[in-house]
Amino acid sequence: QVHLVESGGGLVQAGGSLRLSCAASGRTFSTYAMAWFRQAPGKEREFVAAISRSGGTSFYADSLKGRFTISRDNAKNTVYLQMNSLKPEDTAVYYCAADQAVMSRVEKDYDYWGQGTQVTVSS
């Protein structure tokens, strides 16, 4: 089992950057594929990015490719989401998720979730 805590959210102007962090408890972090999802007001939660256990493979939502970068530091039990050139439509609660079985774009494939961190991008 793993406990996830996101941080790094906040208010930023359009065009700015933020780096989100997700700290995981336990000594088995490196056995989990990790992902970021987001949920905007009035919308369903959507996939943002995922990264493999080793960090050697990652993939992104097509609409975010080039602006967002997912990475992880297994020594620190942390996964990151660097977000650049932020737009008002990036405003959402951002969640990290973990799963030992799959690296997926599908929400229901992930067993563990953080509580989320709010990102607000002003125009």
C-alpha cells in the first residue's frame, strides 16, 4: 500500500510555470507506475501523464505534450509534474495516482490516489 500527498499547486498567471510534487510513503515506491490526472470544475477527471517504475518511459495526453513533463526520483519517493506555458484551461485539481500492475491512461486502472492540489491559472 502507498499513501500519496501532492503539493506545489497555487495561483499563476497565464504563461507561467509550476512544478507539482507527489510524495509517496513506504519503501516500495519504485514498484509503482505513477500518473497525474486533473479535474476541472464541472468536468470529468482526465489523464495528464504517466511514468514507468524506473522513470525510463513516460507518455502524455496529446493536448499537453510539449508543455508538461513528468519525472520521478525513486530515492526521494517523489514524482513531479513540471508545467510550463500554463493556460487558463489548465485550471484544475491535479491528482497523482499509483499502481503496481499497469502504466495506463485509464483512471480506473490506478489503485491509489492523493487528495489533489489546486492549480489556478489567471488570464
